[in-house]
Amino acid sequence: MAGTESAWDFVTDDFLLLPFLNRIRRPDGSIPHFQLVLDSTNLTGSAVKRSILAWQVMD
């Protein structure tokens, strides 16, 4: 459950998501399909800290 919460928190938090999207944005402004591997630190079953471990842009 904490992993799902961590992923949801990442995609719904502009402070976390927008810098990543800006990094992978194509010159024409579009966002390509991508995959992320997220890490989360859990405290009593809730994700409290998230970070990107790896990512891949799909061409």
C-alpha cells in the first residue's frame, strides 16, 4: 500500500513531478512516454519520503 501511495503522491505533487517532466520534455514541448522507479521511506505504513532511483524515456 505504501508503494502505491508513494507513486500517487509523486504524480499529484507539482513540486516533485514538474521538474522531472521539464527534464524529459522534448524540444517541441511534448512529454514522451516514460518509466520511473521510485524509492520511498516508510513510517508506520505510510510513505514519507520519495525519490527517483531510475527513469527511462520511451522513444
